[in-house]
Amino acid sequence: MVTVAGDTVTPEDHARQVYARAGTPKRLVIIEGTTHYRAQDECRVELADEIASWCDRQLATDAGADAGAEEHVMRAKTTAA
């Protein structure tokens, strides 16, 4: 799950509530230093890497093993306007 810190469109606490109720394996990525609408442009490559890396780890884990829960904070790269 991906959320933006301080997001006013989709509040971060909503994402945290959904994340808390989700089963494992799961990962919460919190993007700081950007907005809801700018996050995809500013973090496109990093988010793609995060998602691919998480999927790779899950596929490498034994099907019956519980990979647990993870949380990661990512800092947005600001782009020139």
C-alpha cells in the first residue's frame, strides 16, 4: 500500500487503517515531501522499484510462509516546475 504523508485527498490515516486490517504479507510505503497529485510523477521510478522488489520477495518466499508486515518511508524527489 502506498500513501502520501499529510495527504488531504486520501488521508494517510485511512491508508494506515486499511493496512492495519490487511492480512500479511503486506508493506506500507509512505511518501514524504510531495502531494497526492505530484507523488506519481516525482516517485515513479522509486515506486516501481519498491513494488517490483516487494513482489520479487513474496514470490521467492515459500508459499506457506508468512512474510509479515513492513513499513518504509520514501522521500519524494522534487521536480522542476
